[in-house]
Amino acid sequence: MKIMDFLNRKAVSVDLKATDKKGVIAELLDLAVKAGEMRPRDKDTLMKILMDREALGSTGIGQGIGIPHGKSESVKTLTGAVGISKKGVSFDSLDGEPAYIFFLLLAPQQSAGPHLKALARISRLLKDKYFRDILKNAESEKELVNIITKEDQKKH
């Protein structure tokens, strides 16, 4: 599975403005709505699903990464958004460090397989410090998409 299989090119930002976890998740949802991946009227429901998931345990996996994710009936296909925070955001990460790289993942209610494959793919890619650093330093949304696309083309 490639990240660009579920990431909409329009649902990316290299300059998230949010300063807290809830704000980051709302901003990523806004990107997905603007990209046409979900209906604006579903945003509140999706926000609740994502925050409920965070309450079970933070999706801040450490090393500057947050992967908020959830499933909903209103999501028709596996979809993602990516955001970079230049300042870093406290995300209740496992290592207590701020998060800079955020991958939002939304899946249809009945899609355990693709959802877990996507989470595994993101986690595997982000284990590479060099890859994390070039993502963090992307200057534009286009550059961010190009970095991810290039990484997707490598054999892993």
C-alpha cells in the first residue's frame, strides 16, 4: 500500500497553525473537507470520533509524530491528510516530546484491513529519521507531496 493511495494531494499543509491537539485535528479535518474527501456537515461527528479515540490513548507515537485516526459511517473510502507544524504541538506523545508531523487517517466503519495496513505503512516510513527530517523541512505543500510520492516509489 502506498500513502498516495489514500492521501489527497489537496489535503496537505506545511504550516499548521494550531497550538494544541484538538486544534491540530480540527485543522487536518478542514484540509480533508476542503479537498472534497468528506462533507462539511460530517466534521463535528468525525471530530468527536477522533477525540474519543485520543481519550483511549494518544496517537502521538513519539519521535515528533501524531497519527490521529478513526472510523466512521460517513467516510466512504480510506482517506488521509498530512500536516506539518513548524513550532511543534504537545500531543500527549509516548515520549513526552512535541509532535511536528501529523497524518490524519479516516476509514469506513467496516474496513479493518486497509485501515491497519495504512497505519502500519505510515509508522514504518516515519521510523526513518532522515524521512521525518525532510518532511519537517518541506517548504511547500507541493514539495511535501513530492517527498511522499518519491518515498512511495521505493521498495520497502
